[in-house]
Amino acid sequence: MSLDISVINDQGSAQLRIVGEVDMYSSTQVRRALLELVKQKQSPVIVDLNEVSYMDSSGVATLIEGLQMCGEYGGTLLIVGLRDNVREVFELTRLDKIFKIYQNIEAAMAR
Amino acid sequence: MINIEGMERRISFMTKTIELHLTSDPPLLSVMRAAVSKVCELADFEHMETSKIILAIDEACSNIIKHAYKGKSGQSIIITCKIKPTRLEFILEDEGEPADIEKIKSRPLHEIRPGGLGVYLITSVMDKVKYSFGVDRGNRLYMSKQRPKDKTT
């Protein structure tokens, strides 16, 4: 099982689109892609989770790391499109209060 | 004369047991999740509760791979699922390094940093969580969750 990850760069901002299940096996792929965008000091980094059907604590940990690294250069990391079961993980860990979460890319871009 | 209704009732009161054997290979976690989803379906859990139970079992298996087996693949993980009349039970057994009970704790949620959330998720989702350890090797994790009241047989 592997993830499908694509990146769209647009004038300093970046969209990271993830398709599949994010667990301890696949979260390393997300981490690699996210670190690359952070290295380029992109902002905002918009992580599109619309097509993510499962996420465990390793996926959440990767996003926390990305959020903190974006903060180091004054950038922002935004999350869009949480499915109910993935939103539940954010709510259980109270990270829904930490991340800026939007319904879709348009809402995140218009923030 | 055979009381069919009574017989069906006795059968439905029996514990149904499903045993899953997997090795400590992270790509197998998706297979485990699919199996646990089916078990939850058999125990009448609805979609959101099923998702949370899958998350708890996945976190427990990930911890076994990371901590008991230190990332070493090919090692044994046995998941015994018991559908009992009022609750669903999971028993996870490994032959890895016994965990240090002092280290099995989640980080405080107000500390925003990567990691340390697996144990918190397990204890948040399941009603009962109990760890036991072997002297030299092996860990056993018991977890249970009350079945939906209106559907228990």
C-alpha cells in the first residue's frame, strides 16, 4: 500500500495533496514531501486531506512537525478537507484547536 | 420438542472468536485494519465507533512494532478478537521486549510536539485497557469496548 502525493507550487504557496491511508508505514512519504516544501520556505503550505481515508498518530505527528517548522520561518500550514474519521483523530487529540482547518482549498486561499 | 427460538438465543449468546496472526511489518497494518473493521461490523458497531476502534488497535500494533520489536520486521503479533454478548475484546500478544510500565504514558495534550499520542488514543477510545508483561520477553495488551446496547444479543 502506498500513498499518492502530489505538489502544486503557486507563487510561494504550495498545495500538498495526499490520497490514501496515512499510518506508520506511509507517513514517512508525507514527511519527506512536507520537509521539501519547508526547505523551500513555502507559505502557506496547504495540506489537502480530502482523499485521506485514514490517519493515525504518526500522520498527525508529521503534520505537527510541519506546522512547527513552518512557524520557524514565519510561514503557515493549513489543513483542508478532513473526512469525519480523520477529523475525529484531530478532535480526540485536541489538535483541531491548533491547526487552521478549512473545508476546501478555495476557503483556505481566501482566508 | 426442540425450542428453536431458545436455541438461536443460546447460540447468539456464545462468544465469537477471531484470531489474527501477522508479522511486525508496517505494510500489513492496512490488512489488519480491514479485518478489525469486519470484526466491528459483526459486533454491530456503527461507522464512527468502528473507525475509532480501528485507530486504537492500529496504534497498539504500531507500538509493538516500534517499541517491543524496535522496528524489526517478521516478528509475531497475535490479535485475538472476542465478540461477547455485551462487549468486544481485543488481546494483543507479542514476543518482543517487555515494556517498561513507567514509559507507557501519553504526553500532556497541551504540549504541542510530534509523538506520544498513541497511548492517549488507545485509552480514549477503549473502555478498559490493561497491560501485562512477561519476565524476559513478551507483552500482552487487553482492551475492551462495550457493544451498542440496542443491538447486543
